[in-house]
Amino acid sequence: MGPVIGIEVDGTAVEVPEGASLLAAARAAGAEVPALCHDDRLSPAGSCRTCLVRADGRIAAACVTPASLGTRVETATEDLRELRRDAVEVIVSALPPRALAADNPTELAHICRSLGIGPETAAGAGGGGGDDSHPFVHLDRDLCIACGRCVRMCSEVQGTFALTLTGRGADTVVAPGTGGPWAGSDCVACGGCVDTCPTGAITEPGPARGLTSGTATGDALTRTTCGYCGVGCTLDVLTSAGAVTAVLPARDGSVNRGHACVKGRFAHGYLTSPERLTQPLVRRDGRLEPTGWDEALDRVADGLRAAVVAGGPDAVAAISSARATNEENYLVQKFMRVAIGTNNVDNCSRLCHSPSAAGLTASFGLSGGTDSFDDAERADCLLVVGANPVEAHPVVGARLLQGALRGASLVVVDPRAVGLAEHADVHLRPRPGTNVALFHGLAHVLLAEGLTDSDFLRERATGLPELTELLADYPPDRVADITGVPAADLITAARLYGRAELPAIFYGLGVTEHLHGTDGVRALSNLAILRGAVGTGRGFGVNPLRGQNNVQGASDMGALPDVLPGYGKVTDAAVRARAREVWGVPVPQRPGLRIPEMFTAARDGRLRALWIIGEDVCATDPDTSQVARALDACPLVVCSELFLSQTARHADVVLPVASWLEKDGTFVNFDRRFQRVRPAVPPPDQARTDFAVVHALAGVLGVDLGCPTPADALAECARLAPVFGGISHDRLDREGAVPWPCPGPDRPGEATLYRERFATPDGRAHLSAAPYLPPGEQPDAAYPLVLVTGRRWAHYNSGSMTRRGGNLSLDPADVLDLHADDAARYGLRDGAPVTVESRHGRARLIARVGEQVAPGQVFCSFHFPASGVNSLTSGHADTVTSCPEYKVTAVRVGAP
Ligand SMILES: Nc1nc2c(c(=O)[nH]1)N[C@H]1C(S)=C(S)[C@@H](COP(=O)(O)OP(=O)(O)OC[C@H]3O[C@@H](n4cnc5c(=O)[nH]c(N)nc54)[C@H](O)[C@@H]3O)O[C@H]1N2
Ligand SMILES: Nc1nc2c(c(=O)[nH]1)N[C@H]1C(S)=C(S)[C@@H](COP(=O)(O)OP(=O)(O)OC[C@H]3O[C@@H](n4cnc5c(=O)[nH]c(N)nc54)[C@H](O)[C@@H]3O)O[C@H]1N2
Ligand code: SF4
Ligand code: FES
Ligand SMILES: [Mo]
């Protein structure tokens, strides 16, 4: 905290940070000062004059007047009240009576009640009309007071600049900048305008109309952590009669600070979808039929026993869920290791950031990002590589954008013109699959131009001679040939990163989902090591934007085939001994199967039972026809799901489970923060939590897994894994978020890693000297285009949740982006159906012609399983971790 100054508010002395406004000071002193055009998340506007106070005898608008040492502030005198009342009355008199209806929950209605302004004051004629074209954001022009909070929220917090104030004088109202209806505007439905509007002019439809995170209070609110992406936004869920009415962004959220995105904020319609699974299903005569839990669990237990009899414990495998809680993942891996006796357990980190885990561990020692986002967003150079946070991690994307707008230099490395690229100082567009060459090119320039930290390299790193030798082969011209990135741009980017005082690297799947994804992570880490920008405070390291809400946690909890909770290796006798002490049974020593190996083993007849928890492998794993073959070959497939997913359709038993809004536990977000998850509503009908299901199945098998509650499970994990030793539900309930490593209850978590030493065996950061190798999939005459797959803002992965609600109308189909040259070459028109074929399968999409992709490349998402995108992707995978090469597939396109 910076310096504080003392002032006096209504006769009481208070201390406030230097530079604080009188409004903040008054509120710190407990005074109630209305502030209609103000929101703490925004810069002050000072336009409404409802916040008038007297400062050293003079009337001042508190929101825009800074406190200075010794200021004497009066907030509560009758004359001030009257001045405020006059100001608000003028505003309200133009509004129609509904603005102050008796049960109106808005900030304006509260302020009027507190100032004694009666409903009769609102006597405007109305007639401005509304806009209800958008599923989540409705506009009632008559209620707009032109305070501009929505416009500032959209520009200063979200960074979309979708809104503007139009008209003159008393007729000024908010409108989408594009003109026309809201639904066709640039709005990405982060809900920011809805959450700041003080009058209900912009509101979400339905029972939460007019409520915001500033006005909603009471027992109907449940604080939890978002169950979509890995940002880990803190959300307050408003319920009524056992149903969710709204999800509000918590203003004191550890990461999000009052912001959220279209998924966390609005994509909860799936909860009550008629397609939701509410009863277990078992296959009888080839058909899935409803049954009770007893029969379903008996079927699973019989199948597991038969598999073990036929093939031993290693004939059984489980895919655990990065959507589920830590406690559930902990219990699943314990079940597999203790009740079955195998290490065959994995999670979708395999498909996503397993190269980060491997690469960061090899370079620095621990399997997580190196720094806290709170620090890293202060960087003066942001290197954003193979990540599209504006769409995939919107709250982080918005803050990175604000950083760039405040003056940080921004280097974007992505073959596509992603959202941040528009604001970048340099946008490098490498050919997909050529990252390693590109990163070596950047490193070459750093070395050649002396932009390295020689003290750091000497004292805290190893591998410089080998890397220096390798980098001789990567001069900018050669790198330009390999990657297609102009040498001059490469040099500019290297200088921006190399000369910054506090550079930070953020990266995503464009680095990991490649044949050499782990090499990519390591070559990228080289840059931070060369600069001494990790573990030193002279930069903010290397930070993966991990994907699923709890993919970091699922791996932390040991839902991986080679490590136990806390990343101790199963091959390490001391690690197994410790687990044995806690679990009371020996732990198998042979590393288990990875997800792709599970499918191969099933097709070969070695795997005889597979439990798939919350992953739609038949839609989201690569080369899905091979996945379906594997499931059909496996004698027992059990699927724990919310919906009858593509995978569930191949299962023998389908177990209906609860989702994030219906359960208790914790998630770990992308920068290693543990945060609490709390049930806001009960699961539907017979659905149970994954936690309860694992216990129930263990019970049928006659095994007591211990840890009856999620809090007990995390406590047991903390005993087993020293890095989580200080983390518990109680502590998180008190403190909100705690990052790991956190070895003891009296220790803070380590948000920033490696300040003393790296966690590698020799305590040093390890430079990697692996050469560039080409991607596995190569275009040729028959398949001339490179398909990149990835994400769109309105949908989430398989789309099972986001397709069941209003998000569907925001984005109704998977589209294929292609360049105008290619559209012309292959005779495709914008909006027309297109067939995409690879060496592995075929998909049907809608063509979208534009400038986002380069000629020779096409891009699509995989959010609509029916379009078949993952039948196109190949079996090529990262040579170290088996992470699929989702980002490079050779395809051809044509009219259907
Ligand atoms: N809206 C939304 N948000 C999500 C998800 C979602 O489905 N929808 N999913 C969540 C999950 S599970 C994850 S893992 C994250 C993923 O978040 P991101 O990693 O940001 O997602 P992607 O869009 O898959 O890929 C990122 C970028 O990599 C680029 N790329 C492809 N190949 C290369 C290459 O060779 N080099 C470089 N430098 N870049 C390349 C692509 O053009 C793409 O823009 O998002 C999470 N958040
Ligand atoms: N082509 C292509 N394919 C990709 C990618 C890509 O970039 N390109 N990205 C890959 C990546 S990074 C990832 S992470 C995967 C994601 O792939 P998946 O993990 O398959 O995708 P999701 O849709 O997130 O969730 C899977 C299922 O979990 C269910 N579910 C949700 N919550 C819970 C819960 O609490 N418990 C249980 N039991 N089930 C639940 C949902 O209904 C959904 O059907 O996709 C991968 N596939
Ligand atoms: S940014 Fe991620 S964590 Fe935050 S609301 Fe959106 S999906 Fe949820
Ligand atoms: S809140 Fe201070 S002028 Fe509007
Ligand atoms: Mo992911």
C-alpha cells in the first residue's frame, strides 16, 4: 500500500491512501453519500452532482475531488441533503413513473428513497422505446439518465468500446456505437453495462431485472467461482425458489474485481435444460434406458470386477474431469489407485496444457505459471503468444488490453488477426507449427544485441553454451524463411521484449497443441531466462493461460498417470511411501496410460473398462472416429455427464451428475489460486455430485475411501502433498483465494515463484537447446490448406452447456474462416455451406470470408459436435506429452 494521509470526515479522523477521492474517504469513514454517476470500477465522471459534500467550507463533487492532508469534510448537513435532492429530482423528473415503482431494486430507486424523493417525482412521458433484440442485455431508453457508466464500463473495463451516448441535452441516451439493434452490435455480453447501470435502463431480462452486484444483498446470494474457464472469476449467484435468477460478478473477486464474461455471467440456462440427465441410464439390448442408482452402480461394479479378473487392475482406466472440483479429482485418482490398484488416470490437461506442465517443470521446476496475474498485468511489455484471451479468457484479455492502452508495448504472436493484434505494436504471424523456430529467432536477436542478463545467466541458469551454439542456426533471415515472419518484425519484437524493464509472457494453446509443444514451451521460456525476467522481480516470467476452470487443479490433485497429488512421481519410492502412510495401502509403481494410450489399449483389447467423467471424448479428442471405435471395443464404458453427450451415447452406463453451480469444493485457476466453489442450487432430481458418485461406487465395491466430505478430501490432500499443506476450506472461506505452493496454515501462498531459487534439482533455470522440427501434418496437393482449430467467445469447448441457453442465439453454428483469395480459388461464398476434408475425416461448416486468417490457412471452432470438426484432426501428438496436434491439420475445402 502507498502512503496514507489523515483527513477529517464529519468530525472523525480517518486515514486514506494519498490521491483517494473525497467520496472514497467519506465511505471509508462510514458516511453514506449517494453517487449516481460513479462506480469504483471506473474513472470518475463528476457529471451528476449527487455526491456533493463540503470540503474545508466549499461545496465539491466528492467523486472528482481528491482528498488532501487535513481536509475537513462534511457529508451529512441538511443543506447538502437538499442540494443532492435537487440534483436527483431534476434527473428523475424526466423519467417515467416505472423508474421509481415501489419494488424497484435499482441504485437510483435506493438513492431516491434515502433522499425522500417520492415516486410522484418521476412523471416523464416516456415513449423512447426499448431494444430487446439481445438475449441477455435489454435497453429501456426512457430510463437512461446519460450518466455514462455503461459506456465507461465497456471501454475502461471490458475494452470493447461498443457503446456511446447519442442525442443532445435531456435527450441523450446510450446506444450501440454501430447504430441499429443491440444484437447486431459489437457487444460481447460481458454484462458490465448491466452491472453498472444505476437505473435499470440496461438490464438483464427476467427476475433479476434492475439488480446489480452493487444492490443485490442477502441470503439469496451464494459466492462461488466460475466453472467455465481458468481465469477463476468470483461470482455471486442469486437464486429464488431453488433456481438461479442471475449470476453477478463479485466486485471484491480476487481475479475479476467486478468483471466477468458471457459464459460465467449468463450461460447458466443449461441447468434447467429439458435435455439435462436426471436419472442413471443403463444399456439394455443395445439401448440406453433409465434406471435407479442401485442397478447402475451394480452394473459398473460388476463390469469393473470382470475387467480386473480378465486383465488385472491395469485393464481399468479413468478420465477425470477438469470441469470437476479438486476434491472430486482427488477422490477419482484415489479410487483408481486405492480401490482398483492402477495409475491409469488422466485428465484433459493431456489435450491442452500438458506440454506446459512438462516444459515449465523442465525449465523452472514447478508445473504452473511463474507469476501472479496481479503483478504481471503491470508489465511494460506484454508478449502474448498463441493465445486469444479476448475470446477465451475475456477477463484477462480485457486487462491485458487495458495494459496496452495505458502504454505497455504489446507483441502478439498468432497466425490469425486475433482481437489483441489490432492493438499490438507488432503482430507476428508465423505459419502454424513453426513456433520453436520463431522463439529461437527472437532469442538469437536478444543474444546478438546484448539484450540478455549476464549476471542472472551466470548465477541462476544453465545451458547457455549449448543454446548459444544452436542459436547460430537461427538468424532472422532463416527464421523468416521457416516461419513466414518478416525478419524486420522479428527484430522489432525482440527489441521490445529485450529492452523492457518488466516484460511478461502470456501464452496459450497455439504453443502447446503441436507435435513439438513441449519444445515450444521451453523455447519460449528461454526468452524469459535470457532476460533474467523470471524469479527476479525484473519481469513477470512465463504464464500459461490454462484453459478449463480446474485443469490446473485436476493435475495438481494427481489425476495424471505418472504423478500423485502434488506432482510426486509414482516411480519414486519415497513418494509412494508417503502416500501409503496416508492411504493405508500400497500405491502402484508403474505409470499408467495417457488418454490416447487408453484408446489404443481399448482398440487392442487390453483395456476392458473405461470411466469417463466430464469429458466428451467423442467430440473433443482428435480423430474422433478412432475414439468411437475404442469405446465400442471396450467391454465397459461408464460416462458421468450432465447431458447425453456424443461420448455418453457410446456408454454402457451413464451417470447423471451435478455441475459447478450445484456443488461444494475448490478449483485452482490459471495462476495457481485455490478458490471455493459453493452450491447455489441443488442438482436436478437424481443427479449427484461426482464426489458422491465416486464414494457410492467405492462403497458397492466394499472400499472405504475415507474423507467423507470435500473439506475432508482437501485436508487429506494437504497432508499428502506438502505444496498444498496450508490450504483448507476454512482458510479459503476466510481469505478468499490462496495460491500454491503454500506449505503451512501460517504461511501465505507463493504468488510469485522462484525468488530464492528455482525448483529444479540444481536450483537453476534450464535453457533448452532443442532444434526446430516441422509439424506432423503437412499440406500437399490433395490437402493444400492448413486448418487451425480453436475457440469462439460465446461457446465453451464441446458446447454442451453454452449451446443450451441464450448463447446459442449469439453464435448459432461452427463457421470456417477463410481468406478471400482461397474463397475465390475454391469457389466458396460467405455464408454458404462448406465441406472440409482431411486425411482422417470430413466436417460440414458455414464459410466466413474475411481477413482474420492468412491465405492458405483456415480456422474453425469445435463447439458443435454435429459439424464433425474433430473427425478431421489427426493422431499426431506432442512427442513428450501426447498433447494432440490440434493446431495443424492439412485439409481441402469445397462446396458440399
Ligand atoms: N469462449 C471460450 N473460452 C474458453 C474455451 C472455449 O471453448 N470457449 N475453452 C477454454 C480452454 S479448455 C482452453 S485450453 C483455453 C484456450 O485458450 P487459447 O489458448 O487462447 O485458445 P485457442 O483459440 O484454442 O488457441 C489460441 C490461438 O493459438 C493460435 N495458434 C495456432 N497455431 C499457432 C502457432 O503455430 N503458433 C502461434 N503462435 N499461435 C498459434 C490460434 O490462431 C489461436 O488464436 O480457453 C478456455 N476458454
Ligand atoms: N479441434 C480441437 N479440439 C480440441 C481443442 C482444440 O483447440 N481444437 N482443445 C482441446 C482442449 S484444450 C480441451 S480442454 C478439450 C475440452 O474437451 P472436453 O473436456 O470434452 O469439453 P467440455 O465441453 O469442457 O466438457 C466435457 C463434458 O463435461 C461435462 N461436464 C461439465 N461439468 C461437469 C462436471 O462437473 N462433472 C462431470 N462429470 N461432467 C461435467 C459437460 O457436459 C461436457 O459434456 O477439448 C480439446 N479439443
Ligand atoms: S472469464 Fe472465465 S472464469 Fe471469468 S466469467 Fe468468463 S468463463 Fe468464467
Ligand atoms: S457521483 Fe459525483 S458527480 Fe456523479
Ligand atoms: Mo483446454
